[in-house]
Amino acid sequence: MRTLSLLLLLSLVVSLSAAVPEGSFVGVRSFGAGAIFGEPTALSAKWNMTPGNALAFHLGWSLGMNGINGGVDFLFHQPWITLPWRPYLGVGGRLGIWSGGRFTKDYPDATSFHLAGRGLVGVEYLFLGGQLGAAAELGLGLTILPGIGLDISGGIAIRYYF
């Protein structure tokens, strides 16, 4: 069953990336770096691998967890809206380390690890011929460690594209 699920997910990724028109990538640069303000507040990088797919990374401080947080998201940009708007859906995960929090309320000085999978929705707007991007996103996920719970994240990202 697990193998079948993996094959279905892989075929979905391949079909979505093949469905993007070739001309939609014009004006989009391949790598951007900047910051996200929200949950988490972090340094951010984005690699536009193909016209419809990107990897987004973040590493910073999580206000909700009061600790260090990092994550990677695989983004599917929607080709039906033309530039400068770039709406997307994504799937990814977050990993964090923090002291205290809702899972360690009986031990307020304990250090805990946070692992969550998440789905997200967002939109990016490109300025200055694609050299500067501003994005807003909202992520909803499921915390796996240290216990089962809801993981909500999101914010505003500003990235400079090289």
C-alpha cells in the first residue's frame, strides 16, 4: 500500500510539472533569497526548478514554539494566472527545537523537538521585471513529534531573485 501511494504521488508530481506551458517561465529567475515575517520569522530561499515547480526553504525563529525552526516545501505554481502573479500550492515539512511549550507544560525547562508535515497555499507577486518577489502564504499541518497536534504557519516573504 505504501509503495502504491508513493507511485501515485510521483505520477502526480510528474504530470503537474509536465502540464505547465513553456512560455510561462519567462521573466522568472531561478534563485531568490530573503526573509519571511510571521510564523516562523526566518531567512528564506527559493529555487524555481521548472516553470511550475519550486523548492522553498526557511530557517529562523518560531514565535509560537519559542525556538529554532527550519523547513522545506515543494511548490506547485499554478500556470492559469499570468505573470506577475504566481499562485501556488505546496507540501512540505517543518523541524524545530524549543524549550517549554504546550507539549512540555509539566516540564517547563525541557527541550523538545518538533516535526510536522504541512500543506500550504500562497501567492507571489513579482516586481522590477522579476527581480523582487513578495509572497503571502498560509500553511496547515499535522505535528508528529513530540505528540499529535495542529501546526499552523504562514506569513509574508520578501525575496530578491538573482
